[in-house]
Amino acid sequence: GESVGLHLPTLSVQEGDNSIINCAYSNSASDYFIWYKQESGKGPQFIIDIRSNMDKRQGQRVTVLLNKTVKHLSLQIAATQPGDSAVYFCAENSLSGTYKYIFGTGTRLKVLA
Amino acid sequence: GAGVSQSPSNKVTEKGKDVELRCDPISGHTALYWYRQSLGQGLEFLIYFQGNSAPDKSGLPSDRFSAERTGGSVSTLTIQRTQQEDSAVYLCASSLKSIHTEAFFGQGTRLTVV
């Protein structure tokens, strides 16, 4: 099956600093993207989404940037807190595809006190 | 319940046995997904159900894996003749429609094949 099951890269950030997590997506026809947060022992939890007709969307302490030219997505977390420590996944979805969500590799965020 | 419910939360089975994993999606959600997550890795797509349409089974790794969704609601993922490499967390998600909406995940079933 489709999988991005690779060794997870890790981002270590000092508490209070901003974090930037990047994701390269695969399908140029994808038109909807989600960032998920997964804490240990739990299922992925929705953070923020963005449609392909936008290049930026802001939520509470989080911002998602979309660059369709290079098929790149980023998640910015402002004033990172210990509770932000988790694995972050991007997911893509396509109107022209088979509608399944394809997940990125995942990045482990470690917040240092 | 308010969220996606999966049972059991943990399952230990002997190699060669069959297992059934259950998913109760959020009421009214027409789309249902199964994913597999091996330790420390990403999410591997297994199967997708949307309403009464034929499921997308393209992610099932072998013919030992099958899934059903009865009445457009509850889904069961069955693994026959389990192997040690089947050990993983099996995640179910549902969404209100198939596209442009977030998928809500359950807590997963941790399957250990010994």
C-alpha cells in the first residue's frame, strides 16, 4: 500500500521559540491539505487545513503555508510550548484522485525546556 | 459517542490466528478510512469506504486483509493467518464527506502478533 513509513526526522526547539515543520507532497493535483498532530499512544488530531486556492492560513498560534509551485507545505508554530511535543504529519487529498488522504513522512517535534 | 471509536484498544494474538478490528465512525460520516502505523513510522493507507460506492482496496498489503462496512456505519478490518509483520497500530478515521474536510481519527488498535 501507499506508505511514507520512513525514519522520522526530529526537530528540537527551545520552549518559547517558533517552530517550522516542512512537508513535500507528491501529487500536483492535490487540492486540500491538512496538518495533524499525533501524541504518543493517540490517534492523529487535526490542527489546521488549507485549500489549494490559498497560500496561507492562520489559526491559533499556527500558520500553514502552501507553495504549489514546488509542492511544499509548512507548519509554523509560534511560541512553542512543551505540549506541542508530538509527531506532526501533513496529509493531501485530491478531488481528481481516489479521495484517500496520503500522509507525509512525519516530523517529531521536541520542545526543550 | 462523539468521536471515532475503535475496539479493542489492544490485541495480542498468536501467529496464524485471525483477528477482527472494529471501527465505529462518527454518526453521519459517509467516508471511512483504515490506516496502519508501524512503530515510529508514518501512516500507511489500507482501505477507504465512501457511501455505497465500491471501496478503494488499493492499500491492502495482501489477500489476508479484508474489510467490510455494514449499513454505511460500523466497519470491521479482518486479518487472517496473522504474521509477526502485521504487528502495528491500526487506525480508523471518518469524515463527513470524501474531500475537503478533515478526517477524524480513533485512538487505534495496537495489534501484537506473537
